Amino acid sequence: METPAPEQPNTPLMSKERFAQLTGVGEEVVRGWINKGYIPTMKIGRYPLINMEVLRRMCLEAEDWE
């Protein structure tokens, strides 16, 4: 799922390699999640980067923290 341009210029982004390291899953798993739209990305140049702010919001909404 590609997200539109960030609303703020300081949108936290992360490479799929770093995301895989931090979550303890393989890069192929992360790539699959991206391809299926489970993880929001935005393209910078050629490469999709994980949009951590949108992912955070998605997680909070899914868990109904309110």
C-alpha cells in the first residue's frame, strides 16, 4: 500500500532491511507484507520505504486503544 506524499516533511521512514532486523523476520517476509499491502510504503527515488507514522496509526486503530 503506497501512501500519498507525507503531510509533514519529517515523516519517519525505514528501509525494509532495517524493518526486518528490528522485527526479527526475514526480508522476504517484509517484502511479501509490502506487496500484499499490509505495510504502508512511500517511494523515495526507486525504492519503497516503510512509512512508520502510517503504520503506527494503523496499529493503534486496529487495537482500538481509545
